Amino acid sequence: MKSRKLLLEHLDVPGIQGIETYVKQGGYTTLEKALKKMSPDEVVEEVKKSGLRGRGGAGFPTGLKWSFLAKPEGIPRYLVCNADESEPGTFKDRYLMEKIPHLLVEGMILSSYALGANTSYIYIRGEFMYVLEILQKAIQEAYAKGYLGKNIFGSGFDHDLVVTPGGGAYICGEETALLESLEGKRGNPRIKPPFPAVKGLWASPTVVNNVESIAAVVPIIRDGGDAYASIGIGKSTGTKLISACGNLARPGVYEIELGLSVEEFIYGDDYCRGIANGKKLKACVPGGSSVPILPHFLVTKTAAGENRLMTYESLADGGFQSGSMLGSGGFIVFDEDQCIVRNTWNFTRFYAHESCGQCSPCREGTGWMEKVLHRLETGKGQMHDIDLLADINKKIEGNTICPLGDAAAWPVAAAIRHFREEFEWHVTHPEEAQKRNYGLIQQPVVA
Amino acid sequence: MSHSTKPMLSAEPVEFSGELLAKMEEAKNLFPNGKEKSALLKMLHLAQAEFGWVSVPTMDKIADLLSIQPVEVYEVATFYTMFHLEPVGKYVFEVCRTGPCMLVGSDQLIEHIGKKLNIGMGETTSDGLFTLKTAECLGGCGYGPLLQCRHRFHEHLTPEKVDELIEQYKRGEIEPGAL
């Protein structure tokens, strides 16, 4: 089954990066339609009807988020695009912005119209500086055509769009840390409330949305919210970009219709074409490094034996006991030779490195977990270290200002839940643990 | 948390060229009056592209341009991992080491580069050309193992490809990817 494409439809059209080609493919006609024929509230209504959920990872309904925006008289409101893509396993926004920058630019203007924002910002991670330059060029082209600036399409709507870089900090993907960073400060998340919808950028009402969410507004307004909602299953509507990586035959970015089976996504000819080098699937982290890992027998089927689907609900089926999350769509696959302990240590090192240091449970806890996991991985751990990890975990989870603490804790808890015997093997086989990886189903393999 | 805790080296006074000052002014003008501090990260990137690293006098000068206290620049420059607060080689290889890259061989790649350049992590070759660093997830997970150098991604790397890459950099054949 090939998925319909709403975001990447014109990916292969030569020159689609430039405005002339983008316009020839129907680009900016949706913006024109909205500005000439729809009120801002009507645009918001269509986005609500579409069922679009935040594509950055949290999955919160975008239309509902928009409806929370405070609109006090005489105070500017802002739309901020979160292009700080940095959840390990996730590289879809970079792809979209690099290949079809005008889709994001059009989405930004359109969404800003809906929100009544006359200025919007794209905050892009500093490591994507070359993408920033691609976006900057697209923005200049849009100004030259009159799609940005004063009185766009004669509608009376004025809009300015600015793109600005981060400096290397995972935490700035958290929306309030992003706003701090956009104000030229350290990326320390803010205590909520007040939420950004009330006090965001420079204390003005602000909506922060992910790149893919904003881009999706274009096909939603073009085709109507109902048409978008007719794709997918239940509360998982529309299409989603999945960035597939790890030990896959064909890693990359795929636009899928939500509801595709996980089995087809991993093994299908139109998608990842199975595990690289003819190996077997050992485990999968389906939604970016922060979501629980699934052992091979829970990847394509749920615990109840039903087919696992690429939807918010199906991937979460079984809760944290036997499920995971769709998250950001960062789909990480592990082959039979990979070591779960080593990977868990690696991810924890990432979170320890990226903790902003503001909350003690996260600042200290992620560092402790990293140390404990490192000694387990290198054959220097003891049995009680495994329980110690679970204990630290519980003390981080829910006790921090932002979700980075949870994001660090959940993967460790899930790895121990599903692969406890592998952690124990590292304790009982200290010498082998230093030389070998623990492969699929209790078969230690030579690294 | 591993943001820089090293003492920042003092250095010779810096002179910002007219071109650099113009770029910084342009960065400031993207933001409303009174909110120019929002341009700080961009200004640090611009300075680093010019000088290779960010010294205390550079930060002081940026503070001056933004009419803010120097400490407001120091606290930001030390928070974000992209800014080099001490001199580095002309080409800084930042090799991604996070999960998805590790699954496809980043550990072995990092080891190979270290041996090839005969330097340890964070060190610079004696000719001042190369510095080796690791980076956390660079957002190219499907194209690993990979490294970034002067805003350019080098992806799908193998030891052989890295060897060739090093030669290309030595011959000055690779332009910065941005800025």
C-alpha cells in the first residue's frame, strides 16, 4: 500500500526548493484562498476539524492549542515554529525544510493569519545552519512576491517572518526553553503556568508549533479539515513523517498515512525493506529516544496479539507495560546483534549531557544513571545496580519542571522491564560483557 | 550536564571587521526595538565563523554591541555546545555519538579518526588543522555515521571515506556549509 502524500507530494519535482516551481505546483494558492475567502476563525475551525495533533512528539491537538491563545487588545501575539529537531532518531523536519522550504513558509503565514500574529519566528537548531540559509532564501523570495510584508493578497493582513538559530542544546526543543533561547538567554525551561498561550515570547501570547504541524496546515486548508480527517484511524488523522533509522535496509524519511501497519513499515517494499544485512529484528524505539523500547515480539503485534499500527493509540496499546508511543516519529530499529544495555547507557549519557541543570532530580539523577549504566555495560556492575536504576528513575519522574526528566527516565525503565535478563547477564558475565554484545534472545554474539 | 566549566581564556583584544559589524547589525535588526538581545546566538555564530572560536574580548564586544552586561553573553556562550570557548583547529570534526549513529558504527568511526589524526578527544593536531570532538545527536540519524565540520554534514561515513575527507580538507577543497 502506497501512502498518499500531502507534505512530500512534490518532493521529486526539480527546482521545488525555489518559489517559481513551488507556485507552479499550486504553492501559495491555499494562502490566497484563506486570506481572501476565510476569516481567521474559519481557518482555526478547519484545523480543529482535521484532528491534526502536534507532530513534535506530544501529540496535543493543534486546533485546540490554537484556541487557548489569549487575545488581549493592543498586545502583539506571536507564532513560533519549533525547528529545534533534536530528539535522537528524529530527522524529518530537517528533510522537509531542506527539500520544500516554501511549504513551511506558506504554513507559517497561513497559521499566523489564523492566530492574528503579524510577526512569526522559526527557531532552528544551530547545527542546521545550512537549512536556515535555505529558509532565509525562501523567505526573501516570498517577500519579493508579496506573500510576506504588507497587505498580503490585498487582504489587509501584514506579516513578517524571521528565522533564527539556536546554539546546540536539546532542551531548547521544550517550548518554554525555546522561548528563553529565542530571547537570547540560556535554555532553561520556565515554570508553567503561565503557559506560552498567555505569556510566551517577550511575555506576549505565543503559540509554539512543530515544523511538520505548521506545514500540515497547508493541505488541511487546501482540502478542508474533513478531508484530512478522513485519512487515518480514530484520533490519528492525516499523514505523518516518520524518520526511520538504525539497522534498517533502507533508512530515511517516509510520509505515511497514519494507520499503516508497523509490519509493512519495517518490511514493506515502499518503506524500510526490512532489517539491514538480512539480520533479525531485536527491538524498536518507535517515537524518538524518549519513548519506551519494545522487544521484537511487541513491535508488530500488541500484547493482545493484534496488529500494531502506526497510530498514536496502537503504538501506545498496553501502556508502559507492553506499549510505547508514536512520539516524534523517530523510528529506531535494533538488529539481533545490538546490546540493549549499551544503548540504554548511550541514551542516558545523552540526557545527562543535555539536562539544563535547573532541577536537582534531573541534573543529578541523569548523571547517576549514566554512571550506573556505564559500570553495568563495562562488566563492573552488581545485581543491586539494576534496582538502583529503577529507584533513581522513580525519583526523577514527575519531579522536574520540564519533561526532560521523564524522557530520561522512561527509556531506562522500559529497557529493564523488557530486557532484565540482559542487564543481569552483564553482571554475571563481567569479562564477556566487555568483549561482546548480548544478542537476540539470550544468544551472546561476538561484537 | 556538561556545559563548559573550563575557565575561559583571556586573549588579545579583537577587532571586528566592517563586514562582520554589518552582519551583526543585520542580525539585530531582525528583532523589534528593545528586543535585540534575541540576536545574541546568531552574533556568537557569526563571530565564531570569523575567528574560529569565541574569546572573552569577543564576547565583551558583542555585549557592547547589544548594550547588555558581558555576563549575559558569557552565560549564554557557556550553555550552548556549539561555541568553542578556547582556540580550536581550523577544522573541527564533531562526530555524532548518540544511539542511532552508534547502531551503525560511530564508536568505531571516532576511534578511527583519533588514530588517523593521532589525537585524543578534544585535542588538536600539532599543525593546528584538525580538532576532534564528539557531539550528541546532530539530527541526521538515518544517514550515520556522520560528522559535522564548519556547518557542513558529512554522512554515511566509513573509515575509507573519512580518510579521503581529511585529505580534501587538507587540500582546502571543502567550503563551509553556511555562514
